[in-house]
Amino acid sequence: MSLTVGFKDVSKRFGPVQVLHGVSFELAPGRVIGVLGENGAGKSTLMKILAGYEAASEGVVELDGQAVRFKGPREAETAGVVMIHQEFNLADDLSIAQNIFLGHERKRFGLLDDERMAAEAGAALRQVGLDCSPTRRVGDLIVAEKQLVEIARALSRRARVLVMDEPTATLTPSETERLFALIAQLKAAGSTILYISHKLDEVERITDEVVVLRDGRLVARRPTGSVTRQQMASLMVGRELADLFPPRHAVAADAPVLLDVEGLAVPGWCHDASFQVRAGEILGFAGLVGAGRTELFEGLLGLRPSSAKSARVAGQAWTRRNPRSAARLGLTYLSEDRKTRGLHLRMGLAQNLTLMALERYARPLLEPRREQAALAAATTAFGIRTQDADVPASALSGGNQQKLALARVLQPDPKVVVLDEPTRGVDVGAKRDIYFLIQRLASEGRAVIVVSSELLELIGLCHRVLVMRQGRLVAELPQDQLSEELLIAHATGTH
């Protein structure tokens, strides 16, 4: 049975801060709707109100013309409304099957029916293309596998209204294609899909219409076929966007090597990796999810067991590798998982920002005024949008959390910066800001490494790209040879 969704003058306040202003529109069933807007525009908040995670301050949500006020997400799921979050909502210590049925457990004779749940979870995993045992602990999965578990859980609820918040951020092209096929099946069955994404090529391909929010207000609703990607981006930011990528500067042939790694091995993930990056260079790392890119740098930083024949930062030997010694030598790393490794979400913005460079703000006691001044400067420099500087990091939108995490790793003034998926979950305006920041860092003489699943990002930014496949570096492509086709061919082993 299909559901018509309506928003009637929906507003939302968090204390004195109003994030939604009288949003109204109605959606017919059996359609895929792209929900667009910059970070902080109110997209996720509006969808959380629909899915029962937040309550509207004013206005109502209607299903089939009847006002509903869900007491929580479980009540919304019972009504057929399910949300897949951008930030994972999984319990790491439970199995995949336990996560899929958490709050909706199957029982037999009053006891948990583990056999039935494992069988149904296995079917859901096959539907999304995840070859994993339902009994496997979620905490042992990589990021892309967790994303597929989130999708499998939503599908197991048999949703009539499905909200997807950046569902392909960590998926491979083949996994993305499978997801699009599932969306088409759900649409044909009469389900309504609300698809939040900053990947405008995906929005253009799979949605029937787009709604655009800006500063908490509905500013446009158009059939997808009537707007170009450029027009979508302009509607989101309220202005015309110039070229997305900055012009690349040349790297001097005799520029000093700032990071030199030889024979790095990370058990189970990476084998005999050797590479260099020079001052002023932007070096990309491409590869399919699971190829070992993230694990390579986690091993290099001492975040997981590893060994290396040698590692040098700015000419200095680096033997006892750990994040603290890396920062002292001038190497910092931005994790792809900002929620658990990039930020302390319960801490304030200033505390997060300065944590990697506390000696600068403690003489000898911590000086909060200097921290607040640093936060004010970072808020301007990185475009972090918040109406209250005293909120915890968890109160920021996903994109603004990413900007804060980026500002944080730059606080120690590093010589080498490793950015793992730096624009994951970030809107097109913020992406452009980050791209120009990356170019600025390199033009200042730093070495920048960008690990990304977005091939166009690597092509538009990098001087060179290294390709990983099954834990090994298999190709090095200079700027004049970069293309999506060649990168995919090397990553899949078809070249």
C-alpha cells in the first residue's frame, strides 16, 4: 500500500536557533524525490521529523492526508516510514542480524528466534550484494559494509516511504548500481523514495523531481529533467558557481620529498607499498572500496599493526610510528570516519579544534579566550556554519562536522596532510571551498595526499594518482593521463 507524504508549514527550533521555516510540499507515491541543499540547509532535520527522530516545533507531517506525530522512529517504521542515516546508526558490538532486527526481533514461543532472524538477514544482505555472514560482528566491518547493512535493515522493514541520506557515499560503482536497481524496484512497487545526495549526477539520473532547501526554507521544486546540474547547484547555494576545481600549479622537479615510504605492509590489507610525495604536490590514491587505501594510511600512522622498511617525513627517519610522533614531525591525517575517529562529538567546537595543538593554547594553563578566538578564525576560514559557538560538535550538520575536522588536523601547521574522503557528505558549494583549500595548502609548499572514491575529484585536483587493487599499488598515472576509464580499468584489473 502506497503513502502520500505532506509537509504543512513545518518549522523547527533548537533552543533559540531556528533551522526550518514553514516548509510545505506534498509528494505522490511511487516517485523518487531528490532533496537538495547545502550543509545546514535543513534537509536532514526535515527528514528526521518525517521519520520520527525529531518533533516539529510548528506545523505537521501528513500521511495520506492525516496528520501524524510519531513518538519515535519505531512508531514511524510501524507506519511504513524508514530512514537510512548518513551517519551510521548501528551497534558495533551486535551481529549484523541483531542490528537488522533490533527493536523488531523475531520470536518463537516467547523466545528470540535467532535462526529465523539469521535467515531473513541473509536474504536482505544478498539483496544489497553484501557477501557476509549474518552472525558477523558489525564493529569488524569496514565503512562500506556498514553502509550496506544500513540499507539491508531499511529494506527488511518493507518501507512505503524510504529516506536515504547520502547512501552511496562509501559504495563502489557496482554496489551503487545494485542500489539504484533496488530503488527502481521499490518505486515500481509504489514506495516513495526521498533521496538526499550531494552527488548531482546521481540525482539527475535516478530522481523524478527535486526539492531544494536553503537556510531552512523551501526555495524550489522542479521536475528533474527541467534543471541541469549547474542549475541545481546554483539553487542550492543561491548564487552562480564558478569552476568547481582550482587551476593546478606546477610542481618543481627538484621540490623536496616530504614523505617517503618504502615497503609498507599492513597484515591482511596492504603489501609492500612504496611511494613519495613532494612539497607542493597533490597526490591521489584511487581504488575500489576494500582495496586497502584507508588501511595503508592507518597502518602508516600506527593506528593498526604494520611494518615498513623505512619511512621519512621531511627527511627525518620515522621509526616509532604513531599519531603523536607523526604530528611532531609534521604529518597529520583526516580519517574518513569523522563520527568515531575525526571528532569528539560530545565536546565543544573549540575543544575539538585545538585538541591537536593544545600547547599553543596553554601557557601553562589552558586559555579559553584564545581557543574561542581560534574557533572564530576557523569558522570564517573554513565556512563552518553554526549560530551558536558553544554547542557540541554533534549539533553540527554532517558537512560542517567535516569542515571542523579538516580545520582541526591543520591546527599543528603540518608539512604533509593526508585527507581520507575529504568531501564525503559535503555539498557542492562546500566541496568547491575544500578543493580550493587543498590547492592553497599545496601552493604554500605542503604535500597533500587525497584518498577518494570520487574519480572526478582525483582527476580535477591531483598532479598524480596511485591506484590500489587488492592491497597493492598497481599503477601510477600522471596528470595528463588521468581519466575515469583508465582509473577504473586499473582498479578492477581490466587494463
